Amino acid sequence: MCQFNITASKIHPACSRDLAQRPALCLNIPMSAPKPKHLDLKKDEGLTIEWDDGRRSFYPVAHLRKLSPSADERERRAEQESNPLHVLPSHFAEQAGPIIASEAELIGNYAIRITFSDGHSTGIYSWAYLREIDPENG
């Protein structure tokens, strides 16, 4: 059984219900792909995932924001890799204080979308991508 908890001031309505009431969200993922059994997002700390293969992963909010899978962020990262003197967009400097996760939304049965305090909300983090960017992978 999959569980989903969010500690945030603003929670998307689709996330406010316990996944036990929506078990289909945990199904139809290829058998070879690890699936989350439990997700716990603390808005000012990060996302903890307990996987069905026994692994436990913790993703700090800043790590998730930096590695957003959105097209614009992938392009920005590629530009930074090719040009270390690349100037960051102004919205990076405008963020006052540490970045937080202000909302979260389950996307079908395969991903989570996180909205950050800087307004970024276009990254869809698939379970496979989250395993790929697990900070424990080094």
C-alpha cells in the first residue's frame, strides 16, 4: 500500500487525500521499476521516499529544485556545463531566503510535480528520475 504525506502550508487538493483511497496511483508501473511505498514531503526540508525494494531516499528541497526535470532547467544545466561563466536568470537572485516546496501534486501513477517558492512548477519528477538523482548515488 502506498502512502503520501505532505507537510506544507498549501497542498494541492489531489494530494490531500490518502493514497489508500486511490490505490490505482500505485499501479501500472513496470515491474522492474522500483515504486514508492511512502512519500513524505516536508516543505522546508525535503522529500523522503520509502521504495518497495527497501531503499529509503532523502532529497533536500534545494537538490530537487536544482535538478528539476523541466525542459527549461535541463537547458540551463546544459548551458552551465558548456559555459561555466553562464549568467543565471534573475529569478535565482530574487529568491529571498531558502527555497521551499510550497505544493505537491501526484501525476498519474508515475510521478510527482513540486511547486517551489520561487514559482517554478513545471518539473515532473518520475519515480525513475528520482532514483537517478538520489543524492546517495553520489
